[in-house]
Amino acid sequence: MLTTFRGLPPTVWTVFAGTIINRLGFLVTPFLVFFLAHRGVTGTQTSYVLGALGAGNLIGPALGGLLADRIGRRPTMLLGLLGSAAAQGALFAAPGVATMAAAALLVSAAGAVVPPAAYALLADTVDAQRRQRAYALLGWGVNIGTAVAGVLGGFLAAHGYWLLFAVDATTMLVYAAVVATRLTEPARTAPEPAGAGAVGVGRGAGTGYGVVFRDRLVLALLPLFGIQLFVYSLTEVALPLAVHDSGLSPAVYGAMAAVNAVLVVALQPLATARLAHLPQLPVQSAGSLLIAAGVALTGVADSVAGYAFSVVVWSLGEVVVAGIAAAVIANLAPPYARGRYQGAFSWTWGLARFAALTLGVTLYTGLGPAVLWWTALLAGALSAAVILALTTRVARRTAHALAA
């Protein structure tokens, strides 16, 4: 399988290894509700802590993208990893709900600082033709680590919640050591004078997010990617609600998560090898349609077999789209603003997850499950169609950037 990613530079493999290490310790967030219940936190108070956790995923990416372009990729990654490790300890030791919420905000915000810097570093290191493979490899590492963490977390939680926090913080410190000792960073590119930049991008745009806001093509793509990410995020939010309402045990949801993990880990390298040579946005649209169809099929499932089939469909879609959206954004970004472009994309991902937790649950519980499943199908199909219509514009911009 690794032959799919042959030829990628050492920096990519170092970030891949560090990502696996870090995700092996992704234990606190999935089991946070159980930890809070263990500490005597009520349902209403739990929503405050979880809301703070979600808000951190909106703050961290914007900050991470900005810092990646200002102080560098490696320092930003180190800041996020060390900050998140410290916040884990603060969350475990927090004496009350308010301090727990503040610590949860820091945990997610600091952790979310890392991806924009890591993705920008990969864009600096890998040429445009191979970026999709690099980002797919990184996503593969996330899935490998998360699959193992799901099993490890249940075992550790049974022996004491402090173990979850200890392992999570330790893996972040190990990843920080890898970043500090094994990663090198190319020299950053300075902005060119105004008017000298790529098509649709105003150069000389300062050090803030103005350069992204003035890029009309990227501003058109990000909401479309956000809709697709929202639909995908329903697999983490609405699927467990549906399983519960079908009268099935939580173990069934765990089994569905295992089906997804096995499929993605086994198939992603093979799919990437066969799809990386095809036009990116048509492949992205096809995969997004599969995800939307799989999520919508949840609405007609009422047995283990039915849910397993829906998981297989959207897992295949997840395999197809791996690495494409991040690669498209990286290829459209001017070199001096890659961190901010990836920060904007990561912020879109955080917003999609937050919307799934709020809007998705509201639709499911307020208007009924059928409304949510139809919304997911129609939103996924519409976003895929519009993205497909932008293929020519994206190809023209990318070709212009490569020729410059």
C-alpha cells in the first residue's frame, strides 16, 4: 500500500509519523462526556463544556493559519502541541464547570492550531502534482491513529480517566519532540508588490486574512466544501442518535465506527493511487455524492445490516475524496499565504463540525430525522454540482500559478 505514496519527501513522512503518534492519544474528546458524568457534571452543564470545546475549533484554525505565515510552520506546530498538552492537564484538574469549559476551549483551540501549519508545510515541501497524495497520506495517518485510539480509550477509561489525559498529553509532547528535532522548514516567501500576483488574488495584502477574503474563487469554494464537510460530520453526530432510536445498543455504533475505520485504512492508499491522476474536482464531486447518499441511507436503516450498508457507502466516499479539497486550496494559494489559506479551510472544517452538532441535532430532534436525511442528500448533491461547475476556473487558476 505504501507504494502509493512512494517518492514523497521525508518531511511528509515525518509529519505522517507524528500525526499517527498524536492521534493514538486522541482519547479525551471522545470520552469527555463520560469523564464529565464521572465528575458529577449535569446534562445542562455538560453542554457548556462541549460548546466551549466546539468554539475552540473555530478559534484555533484561524490563529494557526495566521501564525504559520507570520512566525513559521514549525514554531506554530510546537505552540499548538505544547499548549494543548498543558490544557489537557488543566482540564483534568479543573475544579468546576467554568474552569472545565475554559480548559476545554484551550484544548481544542490549541490542538486546532496545528493542522493549518502542518498542511502549509506540506504545500511548501511538495509540488502541486503530488499534494493530493501527501494530504491523503496525512488523512490516512489520522484514521490509523483514531482506529487504535478508539480501542485503547475504552480500555484505559475502565482503569481510570486520568490515564486518558496522561496518554493524550504524552503523545502531543512526543509529536512536539518530533517536530523540534526532525522537521526542517523552507524559507518563507515574501509577498510580491500589489498587482504582481496570481489571477484573482490581490498581492500586497498584508499579513491578515484579507488575501483570502479578496480571492473570489476560494471564497466560492470554501462554503461548498463546508457543506460537504457538514454532511460528513453527521456521521459522528446523527448516526449515534439514529442507532439509539432504532433500539440498538451503543456497541452497534462502535461496530459501525470500526467498519468505517477498517474500510478507510484498507482502501484509501489503493483509491488514491488510482484516482490521483484524474481531475480533482470531478472526483471530489463523485465522492461527495457517495457520502451524501450513504448518510441519507441512514434514514431507512433499522437493523445492524442496514446501518452497515450505509456506513460502507459513505466510507467509500470518504476514501474517494481523501486529500483533494486541501490540495485544491493549497494549489490556489500564493506561496506567502499558504498558512492562511489552510487556516481558512481548517476553519471551514471546524464550522462544519460545529454546525453538525447544533443545526444537525436541531433538525433531527425538532423537525424529525427524515428532514435531516433529505437535507443531507440534497445539500450534498447541490454542492457537488456547483463544485463541478467550477472545474474550469480552478484548472485555469492552477495552471496560471504553476506557470508563474
